[in-house]
Amino acid sequence: AVEEVPHDEL
Amino acid sequence: MNIFRFAGDMTHLISIVVLLLKIYATKSCSGISLKTQELYVIVFLARYLDLFTDFISVYNTVMKLVFIGSSLAIVWCMRMHRAVKRTYDKELDTFRHYFLVLGSFVLALLLHEKFTFQEIFWAFSIYLEAVAILPQLVMLQRSGNVDNLTGQYVFFLGAYRAFYILNWIYRFFTEPHFSRWIACLSGLVQTAFYADFFYYYFISWKNNAKLQLPA
């Protein structure tokens, strides 16, 4: 499954 | 956060400070594309919808608010400030930026990480940022002569993009699951737009001459 990673860059 | 990402954020911040400084100190926005600045407002508003849903760090939240606030302030000055708006070179700023907005949105509907409201707007903001500098670059090309602060502004914006690419290379090798192909590919396209400008910027810097772009 694809991990859910929030967008951590600006 | 790695040093390249931080350097990228700082050069981005410096570019905005340089632009605000130019507008406030000289009470002039000549050479600055209002269309590019308006596109940046849309970019930041669309991308930072996650301000309300995802907390990354105080740094991220503060920077997001700074980018939204400063881009709004610049557009406000260029549209509303009595002295500043008179200096806007409207006849040189004719790029049809609505097409960029429309094209980016259609692309975001087709290419996104997830089909959700936030993710569509995130992808839209990434695509729009990649092309948002175009009205400004076309305007520089048209006017030929570039004043110092406008040149520095575009230089720092380009540096921000270059540092972000180094940041992705670094993350690719240090993080096991780093795959941000939408951001990386769009970032590469965006940085490529600056190549021509950088070439002439470094020539003028080497010769200690005023920055001039060929017609």
C-alpha cells in the first residue's frame, strides 16, 4: 500500500 | 529538513524581501509583472489549503502565512497604492496568464496523487508555480534593460528553485521512500525556464556590467 505522507515542503 | 531545502526557502524569502524593498524604497514597480505576482497569490492559496488540516511544524506554518501575506501585499501595492500603481508597465505585461491557470487546472485534474479536493489543488499549485514566472521573464525580455533590484529578485527566485532540486536529490538518496515525481518533474521544468536568464545574469556579473537581455 502507498504510504500517506503529507506535503512537507513549501 | 536538509541544508538545501533550508537554503531554498531562504532564497525564496530573500527574493520576496528584495521585491518588497524595491516597491517600498523606490515607490515603483516598474519592470515587475503583476500577472506573475497574481499567479503566485493563486499558487500559495491553492497549495496551503492544508494549513487547516495538516500540521507539519511551526516553521512550515509560519512560512506559509508569510508567503500568502507577502504575495497579497505585493499585488495590493501594484493594484491599489496610488504612487506605485502609476509605475506599473502595463503595456509590457501582456502575457495571457489565464491560459496558464486553465492549463494547470486541467493538468491537475488529469495528473494528481489522489482524487481529492486538496490533492487536486495541491497539484494545480505545483503546475501553476512551474509556469508562473513566464509573464515576468517575457516582460524582462521585452524591456531589455533590467534594473538591479528586479534582476536580483529573479536571480533569488531562480536560486530557490535550484536549491529545491538539490534538496530532492539529497532526499532521494537519504530517505527510503522519497518519490515526489509531480513536484520533482514540475520543479525541473520550472528551473529550466531560468536557465536563459541565469546565463545573461552571470555574464553581466562577470563583466561587472548592467544586466541586459537580448531582444
